[in-house]
Amino acid sequence: MPGAHLRSEGDEETEADRSDCSHDAEEQAPSGPGEVPGIEPEATEGAQLLNDLRAQLTRYVVMPSEEALTAVTLWIAATHLQRAWQHAPRLAVVGPAKRCGKSRLLDMVTETVHHRLITMNASPAAIFRSITDEDPPTLLLDEADTLFGTAKAAEKNEELRGLLNAGHQRNRPTLRVTGPEHKPVAFPTFAMAALAGIGDLPDTIMDRSVVIRMRRRAAGEKVASFRVGRDTPALNAIRDQLAAWLTPLYERAVDLEPSMPVEDRAADTWEPLVIVADLAGGDWPALARAACRSMAAYEAGQDEDSGLKTRVLTDIRRAFVFHGDPPALRTRTLLDCLNEDAEAPWAEYGATGLTARGLQELLKDYGISSSTRRFPDSAQAKGFARNQFLDAWARYCPQPEAPAALGPGTAA
């Protein structure tokens, strides 16, 4: 069997086999990170297939990093074992502008994944009726920014976003009334999906994705031109070879629980890629974990930088520090401190900067709101108590070792 040796039920174990196994057990060291009992540590046929796929990708696309190249290679391979996974990772191919190679990369993905289903202009109803538990397709969606890029478009396509969110985890069907008797029917949603677009996708999709942040080619970066008739046969051949290698390894893939360098949803999303790497052997287990660790950490940083609801907690804490950590601050004082920080986004938050109403909206999900309070000068005013924020600070923005005070003109 390609990639690993499995003993069939009909094989007879010889005395020599038992002797060899006994000797191996004495000599074998404990498995280290990325090593899987029963998987050959040396490069297998699967490792060579992944190398071939990686070479094809770099022929036509300039990837943003070696880690991103590893991730896309393993994601494509993982589509050929979808039935084995507990979670169906999304591949979010995003870039800041046009001509960053997003669509070309999606072309490569389209020709190498398992059972592709191109969903451009397809309705959510048509998509979930195309998904089966026995053989999930790989959903492919280009120009996703046209579906989610504006509030109006996002509202119109909320059902599609819900399908993409639900389909990340097994056993999350969607219910629809169908047939002449209008009976509710559960339709499966579980399927891996690749989306490409300008700018970030909705947070709930990004959080379930292996994110590839593309960029425009520099002057010295060259790639081969891609011609469908000439170049797709080689890609399709790799697709067929991946299926031939991975399909017989279904039972083994189901049972594997690899060591992961990340936790929670990031671990759920990356686990199929790491399992494929462990099945392949060679350098791939180490490459997969390095990519997982690096890319997940980067996206966590992106969330901290761009998530205004987390940013406002951090800046409010620094405002309290700037004022000497009083028991409470007036809402007006807090807003002045936030809006006067030249490096923070609050001065441009709305037409006149961050307002009391806007601050309330940002803090609403944390259960924090202002109230009328009496301050040391005996005046009453709307404000916030410091202890209202303690739980949220501890959970979402743990205290750095040496926080700098935030005041007018200081950088966040």
C-alpha cells in the first residue's frame, strides 16, 4: 500500500516476522513530536507526491512564505480524506488588492482537490443539496469579497455564511422543509471549502480557516504562464495519485490523534493537515507543525490588532493606568483619552470619533455599561468603574509585564 504498510486480515505472521518485530521493539526509541507509530519515518511515496504537488504550485504561483506553501499543499491532500476528519478546514486565500495571485492559486486548488464543486452564483440550497456524508465535495468560491465585502452584500448572503460556518464541524446539518408533504429534512453541510477574495472574509469564516495572505509579485519574481489545456493534465494526474495513496489509509487516519502545537479551534482546523503530513513521513511532519505554529500565531496577532472590541479593552486599561488607576473614570474623560491617541483608530471611528453610544456598543458583548456615579469632587456623571473591566481584561487581553500609560498623544 502506498505510504504505509498495513497487514491484511488474511496474511499469516511467520516466525521470522515475530522475531523481526521483537527486535524492532527493543531497538525503537519512543516516538517524538510528529512521529506516528506504524508510519515509516523515512519519506514515503506520499511524501514524494506532496513534493510533486508543492513543485507544481510554485511553478505557477508566488506564495507568500514557505509555511503558506506547506499549508496549501497539505490542505489539498486533506480533501482526499474528508470522510476521516472531525472538522473540515476552510482555505481562505486573501489579498489586499487585485493581481495578488489569488485566482491563480484557486485554479491550482481546483484541479487537484477531491470532487470539486465550484459554487460561483450557486444558491445555498443548491450547495447543501450537493453535499453528502458518504463523499463530501470540496467547495470552491472565488471573488468571495463580492458576497461578504459590504454590509448589504453580507446580509444578502447570510445563509451562505451560515452554511460555511456549520460545515466546518461534522454533524451540523441544515433543516429544510421539502416535498409535497412539507416534511423537515436534514441536509448535511460538512465539506471542506476554499474561498478567495480581496480583503478579509467574515470573522467566523476566517476563524475556521487556514489563511493564505497573498501579495503581488515583486519585479524579480517570475512564474510560468498557466494554460488550461496544456497544464491541467499534470495537475489532474497528481490529484488521482493523491486519491490512490490516501483512500486506503482512511481507517488509519480516523484513529490518529497527532500532537498539535496549537489548541482549541486552531487545532481543530489544522489537525487534518498534520495527519496527512504524519502519514507521508519524511520532512512533512516537522514542516506541517512549523507552518501550523507560525501561521496560527500570526492570525491570532491579526485578530488582536484588527479586532476593535479587543482593542478598546486594551486602550481603556491603559487610560486607567494613565490616570493613576482610579476606582472609576467619567465617560467623557475616557472618550477624550481614547480619541486623542493619534495612533489609535478611535478618532476616525464615525464622523466625530468614538462617542458614548459607540463605546457602549463596543462593550455590550462584555456585559459592561456606564452608569451615573459620584466622583471625588462630589459631582455626578456617567462613567465606568475599573472593576467592571477586570474579568474582560483577564480573559481577552491579559496584562503585559510592563504596560505603558496611554494618554493624549501617546502611541497605542
